[in-house]
Amino acid sequence: MEDIFITRQAIHDSHNEIIGYELLFHDSHHCHASPCSDAEQSAQLIANTFMGIGLENLVGSNKAFLSLSHDFFTNQHPIPMASHQLVLEVSGACLKDEKVYRELQQLAGQGYTLSLYDYDYDETTAGRLDCINIIKIDISRYSNSELKEQSRYYRNHGKRLQIRGISSEAEQLLCRQLGIDYFQGELLAPANTIKERGATLDHNVLQAIIESAQQQPQDSIVLSHIVSHDAVLCYQLLRYLNCASFAERTEIHSLGQALALIGSPTLGHWASLLLTAQPHPGHTNAINDRALKRAEQCHNLALRGEKLCADQAFLTGLLSHMDEALETPMAELLDTLALTTDIAFALLFEEGPLGQLLQQVRPR
């Protein structure tokens, strides 16, 4: 168990309204935040954003500007998140790579907004700006005249401009005069770091999900069985479903329903990304074994009755150890999930028929 971190900085429009936040990988060992330098950091940033801290906690209903590395794209990692709330920040090196450029074109065609940073205009790559929506310019790299030239060129080609590193009112005034679209810097809003409790996932479960999603994509029963062996992963997937960027927000009453909403291809993509984010297997979590045992006990007890849904009972039992697994009060965890009232009340107060089941299976 260790803390996870993301550093964010607000991005403002020309009216000084916040329109989004840039999210940066935060190295907890060196207390340093920066754009992602490799595929592992990129995968960690995505996983921590959507399944760790939660997109809604980081940006609310604003845009999330995610800085992703060049080799994240060279390794052809899928983007398993909806596009409408995301801005994918890519480096100038990505345009020089033919294979990555083609992938960026596909992402643009799927509705993703792409922002380009660390790019110096080059005739050999200028034609590849067709997939780019926003050019991000570091104001410290240019004189006033060079900044005017840069802004004029890109605006004439229909690109929106974002200036980062604004540190004085004079710089802000100049950018406004140049018609810059987005502003970022310590003068406007200092960067801050958000922390959350994290947990290690079971590599065997993730690998099994990938294989099952490829071989038996329609077999939701098999996938549910696999996912149920990692209670923390189950919780993270439910948290992802409750994310504001997810198209279908609905109350969850069973693990099978949750996985059907996600879909087996997307579930496989998440498993692949989570393996990249956690390249080294962690210690086996004994809490997972206890959670699965309790889930099976609740399921079996529900089958003996007439008024209880066995699938609801299973999910209730599986989640009943989450406060222990994540060292977080159950009330806080439930705030991040869209569970039915029956399940939520059972987990929080042990009330109702499902709560009575939990009372029966808890050790005395």
C-alpha cells in the first residue's frame, strides 16, 4: 500500500475562467512533477486519474489535459477513456515519427483533442499539424517578437494557442493582445498536488482479463469470475463507471452489469494499461481472498432465499473489505461509486436484507 499523487495546474481562457487542468505525473520518491517521460509513467497517470484519485476530483466538469510520452504511442497503448473531456498533450517528437503520427490521426478522427508541446516549426513536419488542435508554447523560450511571429503563423492555420509559464502581468497583457486562447502559469494559479491511497493489483488477474477479452469477448460470466478475484480492481472499475466522462452513468447492482457497461474490449484495454502502469508484480493481497470468500458466502445465502438477488449479494460481499484494503472509511469510498441504495446501505450501516447477509458472514 502506498500513496499515489498527481500534480495539476489550472488553465484559463481569455476571460480568466478556468477551462481545464493540466495533469502531470508526480514522482513520489523525488517529489517532482513533470510531463510523462515514458510509457509506464503515462499509464500510471491515466490509471491514477480515472481509477485512483478520480477525474471528477481532479478537474470536475472541466477538461483534463493529460501529458503522454512519445513511447506510450510507439507501444500502441489504447486510450480506454471517452474523448469529450480529455485533451491529450503530445510532444513534437511524435510528429517526427510516421507510425505515431498515423495513430494521432486516428485519435483525432475519434474525437480526441490533441495539444502539441515542445515543437519548433519545421517544414518537414508542418503538414502533420492537421491532427493537432492546440499548440502549447512556453513563453520563456521566445522573445516578444518571436512570440508574435509564432502566434500569427499558428492562428492563420486555425490552431488554438496555449501559453504556459506566464509569470508577470506584462506577459499576460501581451498574450491577450496577441489573441492567445489559453493561459497557464504561476501568476494565474500555482500547481498543486493531490494525494490518494493506492493498492497493488493482481498481475495474474489482469493477464487473464486480456486473454479472455481476446478469446471470449462475449462471455461476460467468465470475465466477471476473473475480475472478482481482485476486489480492488473491481472497486476501481466501478469508480471509473461513475466518472463524469463515462457516457452511461447508472446505478450499479451487480458486477456483471458493470462489466457489460464497460464492454470486454475496453476492459481488456484497461487491463493492458494497468499492467504497464504496474510493471512489477506486487505482494499477494490476503484481503482479496477474504473479500472473494465473503462474496461467495453472501451469494450462496442469497440463493437459499426468495427475495434477494444473488448477484447483488455477491457484489456487496466483494466490496465489504474495501475500507480495509484501501485504508479509507467506507463512507468516502461509497461517495465515488454509483451503487444501488440497497448495496450502499448494507455496506455502510449493515441495514436491509443485504446488510443482514453481511451480519451473518462476518466473523463473530
